[in-house]
Amino acid sequence: MAKLTRNLLTAWSALILLGVIVNIVIGLGNQSIQAEVAERQQEITQTIHLETLNRQLLAVLAEMALKTNDEQLKKVLAESGINLDAVPGSTPPKK
């Protein structure tokens, strides 16, 4: 009976040890995945900030092109896909 109990306890200890090792391996894998996700989230956040800045810059350039009637700037904006004809208030009111 003592030998059977010892064998059962040894098997149980081995299973627990195996569970601990699996838990450690999964934990390490999760850490690397979390680091990758954090890096991607930072890139997304930076892209959002840059997109806002890009929109503001394009709005200022479009406004400047309309105010100064700069044909070169209008051409550059048109080549970039900015249609100044669609900007509200871009044409002066007719008298």
C-alpha cells in the first residue's frame, strides 16, 4: 500500500510539475504577444495623430491656394487628389 501511495503521489507531483511548466511557457508566449500588440497600438495611435495633422495641413494649403490663387499649389493639390472646386465657399459670390 505504501508503494502504491508513493507511486500515485509521484505521478501526481509529475503532473503538477508538468502543469507548472506549461503555465510558464504559455505565460512567456503571452508576454511576447502583448508586446507585439502594444507596438501595433502605438503605431495606430501615431497614425491617427499624423492623419489629423495631414488633414489640417491639407486644409491650410487648400485655403492658401484659394486665397492667393496660386496655380502651382492648386496643381499640386489636384495631383494629390484634392479637388478645390468642391470646397464650399471656394468661388466668390457673383454680384
